[in-house]
Amino acid sequence: MKCLALRHVGFEDLGIFDTVLKQHGYAIEYRQAGIDRLSAGDWLDSDLVVVLGGPIGAYEQEHYPWLGGEIEGVAQRLAKGLPTLGICLGAQIMATALGARVYPGKAKEIGWGAVTLTPAGARSSLSALQGAPVLHWHGDTFDLPAGAHLLASTELTPHQAFAYGNHALALQFHPEVDGRRIETWLIGHSCELQHAGLSVTGLRAASSRVADEAAQAGTRMLASWLEQLGAAG
């Protein structure tokens, strides 16, 4: 099976999800957003598409016109019931593709913390994340799309995750991040961290403390979701 992973910045990759996907029989093919052109076949013939995170907004099509192609490709997959996973910017692109509004949130949400699961979330693959730390790294948020089921929230960001049918999952947070490799994020987002007044050393220390627990929870969550996809297929 083919997993197409659409990457916006080099260090925001599949992280710990890479191993889980391969264990479930997926061959991973990365494409670079804004550089690699995706055909209709790329979007529709892939067994799974994962749209990864990035530091731009889904609403910035005036500055990044190729975003329109991503939104359209995701919309086509969702309409056809094809397995699709969106993380951070990817979740916002999914929300946009479903007609929901994406906009700046109340404040930056950066750091490790748990999400609060809704009843639907507790019955979903996200049950593996109950009480576990996940990495938050975003300033934007989205309205819940029509027909979607809210799965998780935080106090600052009420819409942290949603499911759309049995085939699509949107996650505003980052369960894929390997806390042992957080240095790539600290370097890549150094300007954002400085502007937000956040401690690099504090975030590094927190990542080291929670890395193993977060990786185990993220691994269980993705494995559960992939198994549900297989059962539904």
C-alpha cells in the first residue's frame, strides 16, 4: 500500500508514525509542498494521504497559491471516502476543504500537554492519548466542519481533533513528534519561539521528560486508527 506524505517544512515529518505505517504495510512517499506537483492520480490513487504541518495558514492562498491545489486534492479524497490524515496545518486544510473557517486563535499554544477527549473521542483511536502528553505548536484554529465529529479539545483550543466519516482524521496537535528529536523543531522554529517569549531550554527539557510516554501513546493511537481503516475497508 502507498502512503503519500505531503511535507511543508523538512523537519515536520512523519516522526514516530513512520515505523507504525511501515509495520502496517505502507510504503511511504514524501512530496514537498510548493515544489512537487501532485496529479489527480497522486491524490486519488494513494491508499493513504497524510498532510503534515507547517508554519503558514490555510487561509494564505494569496501568498501561497499552491495551497488551493492542496485544498482541492484533500476535498476530492474526502468526498470519495479515501483515507486521509491531517496534522496541524493538514488539519486546517481538511477543515477548509470541508467548508469550515480557519483563523488565528486566541494565542499561541506551544508545548507539551494532554488533550481532553469528548465522548466520541474516548470511543475512537484517540483513546490511546487519554492523559498522555502531546506536542502543541500552533497559532491558528478552525471551526468544526459540518458533518464532522469533535474528538478532542484544550482550554485554549476547543477544536483540537475531528473525525469525518470513518476515513478521515484531523489533528491540530502533533502526536507524531519524537521528543528525542525536538532539536530540529527548536532550530526550525527559533524565531517563533523568541517572538512568543518561550524558553528553548525549558521546552527541550520537557521534551526529554515526556518523549517515551508521548511516543508510546502516539504509536498506539495511529496503530488503532490504521486497524480501523482496515476493518472499514
